[in-house]
Amino acid sequence: MSIGKLVKFAEMHTFSNVIQPAFEEVFEKDYPLKGNWSKSFFKNEKPITLELGCGKGEYTVGLAQRYPEQNFIGIDIKGSRIWSGAGKALKYKVTNVCFLRTRIELINSFFAAGEINEIWITFPDPQLSKPRKRLTSSRFLNLYKNFLDKEGWINLKTDSPELYEYTLAIAIHNKLEVNFMSEDLYLAQDIDDILCIKTYYEQMWLEDGLKIKYIRFKLSENAAIEEPPEQEGN
């Protein structure tokens, strides 16, 4: 591990907006903040939005700055990435945001039923050879059902045609409500300001001529999410 990363990890332990539970604290057990984020961490009753695989936290912080009437939690396993977003939030005194360093596979250890209002998934690894690892796979969507409010939306923003088409297929196969979808987001007229937040890498991809895809959908309340037929067995 580089000296730079060691310094970042040490500094993050002093950040009031970063939570880094040990694996043994959350594996097959509930973390103390589960069901208590509003009361014990944010100390208000504002709705909570998650960004999964938040990377450097650019989108998480951008959302928090635009929407002070809400709270935001960025989740990633890479501490050196979280350090960037958490440090920026502290520097600019953005108090309605925090970062959680953990594996998304363990997410049900952190949030209770209905505790989360909305989910953002921005430019995740499309996992082209491993559909089960995609953050919009049935495996993960069924985890999200356990804590996402029944009226809560899931937002996927990606440069990957494969991940976009896969997620759309999931939605169609499971008859999920789709609120908005676009194969070329910035060609759409009058797009919401919330979609105009751009990360460093998104801006770079746009300059390279890549098209940004977006889909916003809602999970079904009762039935478990299933893989589309062409993905079964992968």
C-alpha cells in the first residue's frame, strides 16, 4: 500500500462524516445505526437517499449541495475514493451527507424497512462477464427491496449500453414501473437539474463522444425480482 493511501486512511478515522465498520461488526448481524440513521446520525427526519458505488463522492456531495432538505449517504468499499468526497463535504460544510465504507453485499445490515427514500447508481462497473455482480441484478434489487420505501425510485446513470439494456430488460421482465429512460440523456429536452451533475469521469466520457444512458424505475412491492430469461444461469 502506498504512503499516500496510508495517510488518507489515517485521516479518514478523524472524519466525522465517515463510517467504517469492521467486517465482523456487520457480517450476518445488524449495525447499530440500522433503523436509526435519522435519529442518531443526521438528527433530523429528512428523507435519506443512497448512492451505491459512490467512488469519489462527486455525485453524493453534488446532490447534498443541491438538496439541503434531504440527507445523502454514499457507499463504497474503496477508502481512498471516499476520502475525496468526505473531505470535500467537510471543507464546504455540507452537513447533510455522510459516507459508509462497506461492501454493498452487506447492505441489509445497515438499513431497516422503508428507511431509504431513493437510490442512485452512477457509472458502476457493468460487470460484463458477471451479471450476478451488476448492481441492478435481481440479486441486488432484492436486497434493496428490504429497505427502500415502497414508493422509492432507483436511478441508474451509465455509459455502458450493455448495463443499460440489461437493466431495462430486468424492468420489462418484472413489469416494473419505469418513470424515465434515455439512451442519450443529454439529447433529451428539459432534463431535470438532478441529472446534470457530472463526475470527472462522466465529463471525460462525454468529451470522448460516449452517450450517457439513464433509467429511473420502481421496484414491485411484493414479488421477488427475477432475472430475464436470457440471463438465467449466468
